[in-house]
Amino acid sequence: MRAAQPTATTRRLEAHLHRRARWRWPEIVFWVAALGAIVVLPSRAALINEILIAGLFALSLDLILGLTGIVSLGQAAFFGLGAYSAAILASKGFADPTLGLLFGAAIAAVLGLATAPLLLRGGDLTRLMVTLGVSLMLGELANRNGWLTGGADGLNFSMGKVLGLFPIGFTGQRNAALYSFAALFILFAVARRLAQSPFGLALAAIRENRLRAGALGIATSRRIVAIYTVSAAYAGAAGALLAETTQIVSLDLFDFHRSADVMLMLIIGGAGYLYGGIIGAAVFIVLRDVISAATPEYWEFWIGALLVVLVLIGRERIHDFAVRAASSLAPDAARGDAA
């Protein structure tokens, strides 16, 4: 039998997905600038490393909130689990950073797969409470099982070199930032490809209207479980990176403020286009660093004020104002050159 020929609609859809999959020059500039910052600013490598790890953590939330519309306050559960998994593995003598990264992501993915069915019923408030509860439970488990996790004292451990060549401890902050950059870029490329695939289009349909997506034949439950598992793996990888580059883990990795901070980063940067979490992480951490140096007691007040401004004015209005300002300056520059 002859195979069915693709229809015109199918060909147009394939062409559209192919165009979306191309890397545009602003994206290339973004990643080159991030890499250049690590090379040019070695004294700020620790801060850049923190931004990269937070960006990966925010990316994990964007996969479920921005792409699928599933709210969560429990990303800290996967973040902390990934960190502790890598730390325990290193403390048992398996100190290879790549192995720890993969192990932390895998363990977090298993937890995500196990808890994902809890999100299939109920509304947003139910999901917020369930995900927060999972995070609190894991934090208490880590506290109670001090023989494995160190309890309230946490764990101190030593990591090996990346590929057996590059140390990533306190004496190798630039290497640590480059290691985190490589992990973030690879995982971002995977997430980008996922978002621009037919699977990603199905997630967008679920985000817009889950009932209508189901009526169109999309297996909504299976796709929610799948993307939640991927999101958990990404959060676990971020936690593993933090543990490996700082070589210490503690119970505060499971605290509520971790989930709240990553939510703020995504709000600042914007959800749904993957870069928002990374941009929001950079803005949040740089502002925290600058403001806390000036007023250590009130830096949270100014971050909160920024959030209020974003909500009241709207990120779209700020973006439109910047575009209009740039376009108004461009003709002036052109006239100056002509003169």
C-alpha cells in the first residue's frame, strides 16, 4: 500500500516548526555575551555562576507554568533533592561532577514522575498546596535522616574535577561558571527544541484550554505527567550544580523561599518563552547583590517595589515604551550621520 501523502496543512505546519527551530541572531548574541561575561569578569565568576544556576532553576518552572499553565510552589523539592543526591553520591566516593549532575537530575525526575498524578485533579489552588506539601515533606525527611543527610548541620564534601581536568571548587570559580554555563546551554537547547515540537504545541493547547485540548484528541494527562517529570529533572540538575560548585548542602534548599524566589524570577523575566527565567534570574540576583550592598536591611523592600511596578504597569507596556524610545532615537542618529 502507498503511504499517505502529506497534506498542504501538514506541510505548512512542518515548515512553520522548522522556521521556529532556527536560532536567531539575538539568541546567539545572548549566549555569546553570557560566555564572554565569564571570561572577561573572572572576579565575578561566583555571581555569574549563581545566576546561571538560578536561570536553570527558573527554566524548570517555566516548562510547567509558562508552557503548560501548571502552577507550582514545590520546585524547591526537586531542587533540594537533586542537590542532596549529588552531595550524598560525592560523599560516598563518587565525586565525578558529571555523574553527580546526571544522578541528581534522574532522582528528581523519579520524584516528579511519582508526584505528577497529584496534579491531574483539582484547580490551581489545589496544585499550589500539593506541590508545597511535597516540598515540606522532603525537607522534614532530610532533617530526620541525619545519618544520611547530615540533618540540621548539612553535608560538606569534596568534588572531583570536570573531565578529570578542571576543578570547580572555591579555587576554580571560573571553571565552575563555565561548567554551569555548559549545563544550562545544553538543557536550554533541549527545552527549546521541546517547546517548538508538536509536543510543545500540544502543551500550548493544554495551557489555553485543557478541556478543549482533550476534545481535540490530545492526551492531556500523559503530557502533563511528561512535562512535569522533565521540569523536575531540570530543577534537580540545578540543585546538583549548586551542590557541586559550592560543595555544601543544607536544609534551606527545601525552604519555601526557594520556590518563591524562582517564581519572582519568572515573573520579572516573563513566562512562556524560556529566556524569561534566565533574564529574571539575572535581574533578581544582580539587584539583590547591588541593593543589599547599599542597604542590607531593606533589599527585599526594593525587590518587592520592582515587582509591584511590573504588575501595575505591565511588562508589555515597559517593552513597548523601550521599543518606541529606540525607534525615535534611530531616525535622529540617522540624520546626524547624514549631516
